[in-house]
Amino acid sequence: MNIHSLPETHSLESIGFHHREGLYINREWRAAAGGETIQVVDPSTETVLAHVADASVEDGIAAVDAASAAADSWRNTAPRTRSEILRRAFELMNARAEMLAQLISLENGKALRDARGEVSYAAEFFRWNAEEAVRIKGDFGFAPSGANRIIVDYEPIGIALLITPWNFPAAMATRKIAPALAAGCTVILKPASETPLTAYALAALLEEAGVPPGVVNVLTTSKADDVTGAIMRDPRVRKLSFTGSTGVGRHLLAKAAHSVLSCSMELGGNAPLIVFDDADLDVAIEGAMVAKMRNAGEACTAANRLYVHEEIYDEFARRLVARMDTLVVGPGVNPETECGPMITRKAVEKIDHLVSDAVSRGAKRICGGEITAGSGYFYPPTVLGDVSLDAAMAHEEIFGPVAPLTRFSSEEELINLANNTEYGLASYIFSRDVSRAMRVARRIESGMVAINRGLMSDPAAPFGGVKQSGLGREGGAHGVLEYLEAKYLAVSI
């Protein structure tokens, strides 16, 4: 492991980001009703980057008022007009890609190369949904009895509350905002308080792209339960889209039941990465590095359990350690950095607890595995060998740069291991035998499977999981449907 030195001082001004502290409501920047603010901390240095407004329940209802006032006009805006606004947002995001990437690296700690990839990915949701906006179609047919025609129209579901996490502050926002706007919905975005600056940068960008007042509102709050609860209880709000932990998702689903809100939930993961004995090891190692180390492992799709066939286990472990041990660890804004810090000190402590638990149950520290001294929330790239099935990390998300290896001997054993979890978001399979890979993919209980590759996310594909990894899909043609209601018309002709 190489720990890179801290960079020269970086500030929001030095990267060209002009921060305004207010909440973004009705295309206005306004102070929180209580005048309180939230600190935004650079996880690479533990220094305060900025302060953002800390919304109250009163501010949350003001955002609903703004979204409600704009709702009729936006739903009646021509699809082509909505499409062109989203297309302009895509172009503006690409024009400001480097500034946005550096902003993400500063407030999130993400390695700059990963941040650049996120900005490109995030922008694509604007382009994809610009195209979807003009392709929303209904259905027309005969009733089987012949008595009437069946017409199915699709209408905007209504005001949508969008709650996004800190690990992909741009992509998780655009993945929700873009299809909602394409469908004709107005939105209230509540980003994570750890990484709010990217959300406010997107709000300004969307305003420049031509989004009318009230269509997009953004508020940050340290009182998330109170503020989102008040918004969800408002009868004008009809949709909740949440990305985050399964525990918080369950809590929100219970609250949503009172108002019978339509819910889209992209929740936790515990992805198995499976390497069969006939796998191309060069491909498998490269895929594992992407699946495990993209965003330093802070991703719901990250490979959490690496199952390697016993015949190639030792060679795979040797090669993986060789790659992990040479990664450059450092502040996200350093171009050389390959693994940035974790988001908070608490996150580092959780990862270390999971590693210590696994070691106490017989796992071997092959590389890394100990907290890095010094400033910043760093944890070294780590490989653990022979992790037992009763280790906590076999059942909980690690959300960090730790690769736990476990041997398997047969396909049937592997299927049982992979499915022994309450989660079902992503899975990875490496095998030269495509028939076997497809057969195993069909039997694994997950919403997404990558075969001989470590990256699966694509704006043109449906993203989501099964079991307790979520409800609904984001991306692809499915994404915009989450913000539409089918209306059936029985027509005599």
C-alpha cells in the first residue's frame, strides 16, 4: 500500500464552485427558517469545507408548496420541451465535468478518477431520460367481450420526494431527478448531509438548463426523520424514491404506509463475486478490482463476499494481494490516488470492527487490515483469507476496501452460499463456460448479475434488487415508469 501525501490546499473557490448557503426552494436560495447550518467536512483532511442550511419542518412544507404550485404547469409542459431541458442539463454537466468531479472528491473523498467516472455516468441519466420523455406511450385495444375499447394512458404520479445517499452524490440524484422530470413530476430532493454541495450544484445547473421555478427543490437537514416525515404526510406528495440502507428503507416504508405512498427503494447489498475454476484469472482479477474497489468499496453493488473455487484459490489470492498492495491511498483530489478515504470516522471504525471479528473467527490478514494513523478517514486496501461463514462481514455490508475470500468446491455449494443472505442486489460470475455462468445467474437471487465483468451499472439498464435489497427499478425504460400512473379508460365506440 502506498499512502500519498496530502495535496496543496484545495478550496471550493479554487475549483470554480461558488457555494450559496441557502436551501433551494422555488428557484430561490433561502436561509433555513431556524437559521441553523450544517458543516460539510472533507474526509481526506477532516477540515470544514463549507456550511449549508439546516432545514426545518417549516422549510420542508415550503418545498412541498413550491412543488405543488408548479405541478400542473410542468405536467402539461410538452414532452419535447421537457426533453430539451434535460438534454441541456446533460450538455451543461459535461461542460462542467471537471469542476463537479473535483467537488465530489472534496466533499466525498472519492478518488478523482472515480469521481470523473461518476460525473460521466450521472450526466447520462439526463441524456437517456431526455430521450425517454418523448417516448412515453399508452395502449389501445379491444375488450375481449367486444363491448368497448380499452385505452391505457400514463400520467405523472405527482410530487416526488427523492432521498439520496452520500456515496454517489451526483449519480444518485440524477438517476431520480431525470426520470421524474421526464414523466412530468415535480420533485423535492433531500441529499445526504455529508455530501450536499453536489446536489446544490446540480440545482443551479438545472436552473440554467431551463427548469421552471418549483419543479426542482433541494433541501438539506440534520433532522431528516422529522422533515421527511412531514413531507411524506402531506397528501400532495405521492411518491417516495429512496436510496440507502435497508434499515432506513424499512423505516421509511412503514411511514409511507400511513399515506399509501408509491415507493421505490434501492437498498443494501451483499454481492457475491464468484470465480469458477475455469475462469480467465486475468479477467477475474481485473473484474474483482473494479467490483470491490470502485469508490473504495463504498457502493451497494460492491463485491462483499468473494467465493473462489478451491483449485484456483491460492493463485487468485496471490494475484489479488499483488494488486491491492500496490494501490495508492490518499486524498481524493490527488490525481494519483486510487483509494480515497471513507466518508466518516464512524465508517472506519465499523470496517475495522468487521475485520477484527472475521480475524477472531479464523480469517487471515493477507494484506492491510489495520487502521491507518494520521488525519483523514483512511482504511487500507485489505484482503482476508479463509473468512468463515459465521463472520459478521459474511452477512453485513462492509462498505469499504476489504476483500474477504472464501473457498468453495461445487456449483451447488456455491449457489447455497450466494443465496444465504437477506439481500439480493448484485452478483458477479467469472467463468469461461458461458452456459454455466448463465445457469448460475438464473439461480442466484439478485436483481442484477455481471458475467465476466466487474461493472454493471448503465443508465440504459434497469438497476435494482430483490428480497430486502429494494423495490422497483431505476434506469432504462423502467426508470420513468416509476413516476407514472396507468389510467384505464373504457370507451364505447
